[in-house]
Amino acid sequence: MTTNLLDFDLQGLVAYCEQLGEKRFRATQLFRWIHQRGAKDFDQMTDLAKSLREKLQREAEIRPLPVITQHESRDGTIKWLFDVGDGNAVESVFIPEDDRGTLCVSSQAGCAVGCRFCSTGHQGFSRNLSTGEILAQLWFAEHFLRQHLKTDTRVITNVVMMGMGEPLQNYSALVPALRAMLDDHGYGLSRRRVTVSTSGVVPMMDRLSQDCAVALAVSLHAPNDPLRDNLVPLNKKYPLQELLQACQRYLEFAPRDFITFEYCMLDGVNDQPEHAKQLVEQIRSYGNGKPWCKLNLIPFNPFPASGLLRSSNERVAAFAKYLSDAGIVTTVRKTRGDDIDAACGQLAGDVKDRTRAAERMAKQRTIVLKPVAG
């Protein structure tokens, strides 16, 4: 099988080119062609020596993920369903805003964590994605959107590893992908604008702080261990005290001076006044009296298998007010793309059955795909 060049960060591509008998600067040129210009045809790479292009044509490829479906929400959110083989599919979501364009990227086909409120977790776990499969989502989205929006400038300014899967349980593939996103010869994203979301894999949080410290979001969802054990099963292995201590350690290396905590608002489960009080007490027990985190309250997107309901707007507002009055920066996430099942927690509850997914999605508004240049 030919080598997929999307599997490499720049250092990996340097090593690969050296195996071909090429100098380091050739890897930089090649990296720019792939990621900055979206090329996948080696003949387009006219500043590469013809001998190198011939080697690459024999031994390598830039392997995109086949797109099964693509849908655009009324609010401009776009969701792609990508085929990753063997009956598996993953989703990516582009969220446009006035001052940024955010891409939500998947790291696994399915998820093994099994959070009660997440439809992906109810799908079960199939496998980890490769570095190339993670980067292929960004590669496709960036260059498709440039063509779609008729622009030569960068469209995606932020990447959040908040799609399908637990990124830190696919660490070896995640870190090279992050490095390619950050590389000035690749996508040139700021460490502050690349966020890894985790349900709390404590050892890997510590490793990430040393290997590639990007912004961190932690799926908290409960203020005490018994409740979090029920909502986020990983808490039984890494309970709240260990998780919050790991967050403090991460802050020493993070590009931002805060950790974001995600908190899905579940009616009658974790949204009561006593839960808000416990949450404030947990946060105040760390940070030496200084602000060190932000709370992002997420309206739950119900699905039948969960047995859970969304908190009322009044309850969410009261919960947010209590946290804010206690001096904790708190926001309520605006739901985006829920009409195409692209909102938080909705991704790919049935993508393993691709036929059923395609039939369901065909009833929604579908954009006609055009080839990406190159």
C-alpha cells in the first residue's frame, strides 16, 4: 500500500523524505502544497524536482476521506459524514461565526467512554482514527470551504477536538495531527485556537501538557463523584479530585490562563441549586482564590436512548446566575446545527448503519459536492 502523506506532521514528513534520499527543504515544500494549497496531485507541485514527483507518484498519496453526505443548517452550520471503511463513518461540523470559523473534528469511530447524555457513546466504539484520518477532515473542510465561499484566505480559524470519540484515548494519532494544525507551514493555527476536549483521561492530560499544550476543555457535567460516576463512567477511574488536580497542573503549560469546563444541563439530574452550590465549592477549593476556569453550560440535545431531558431555560439561567454571582465566568452555549443533528452530543448515533444514516439525511437539505481543487 502506498504511504498516506496526511499521516505525517512536518517532522514525520522530513523523515519520510530522507528515506527517499531527499533534503529537508523538500519536505517543507511538500507540506505546504498539501496543507496550505490543498493539492493532492503531485504533478501540480511544480517547484518539486521531477525525480521526486515521480517517486511520490509511485510510493505515496494524499488520501482524502470519501464524503457520504453533507448538510447545511439554517444557521450556516455544515456537517459532513465521512467514510472511514469497514462500515464505519465519522462526522465533522463547521460552525461559522462573525469573527471565526470553527471546525469540530472527530478522533475515533464511536466512543468507549459511554457518557449517558452523548448519542455517540450509545453507538459504541469501533476504532481509533489514524493521524491522516483526523487531518483529512480539516484538509477537506478548509479547501472545500475556500472553493465554496470563493476565497483564497483561510476559512477555518479554530479547531475543536470535540467530535466523535475521546481524543486522549487516541493519543499517538492525535499529537501529530495537532502539530500539523499548529505548524506555520501547515494550517498555522494558534495554540489558543486549537482545543482538545476530554472526559478526564488524567495521565494523558499530563502528557499533552508536555508534548503539545493546546487549549483544554474538560467534560465535567457533575459537581460530585457519585453523580459524575453515573453520567461519565470514566470518573470511576479518575475521580474529581484527581481530575481537578490534573487541570491545575495543565494550567502551568496551557496557552490560556483558564480551563474550560463543559457542563451539560440535564433536567432534574445535575441542574438543581445544590448542584450549583457544590460546583462553586469544588472550583473554589483550587486556584488559590484566583479565577482559573470558565464554565460552559450546554443545553442537552435529547435522544430516545438517553432517558434524559433538557433543563428548562429558566433553570439554566438560574444556574448560570448563581455561578456568575460567585465570580465564575459562565456562558450558555448557543445551540448550533440542531436541525441537522450537528449540535453538541448529537453526532452519529447511527452512523455505523450507513445506509440508514444516508436515508435519514437525504430528507434534509443537501449541498451538491464539488471537487476540491487539486
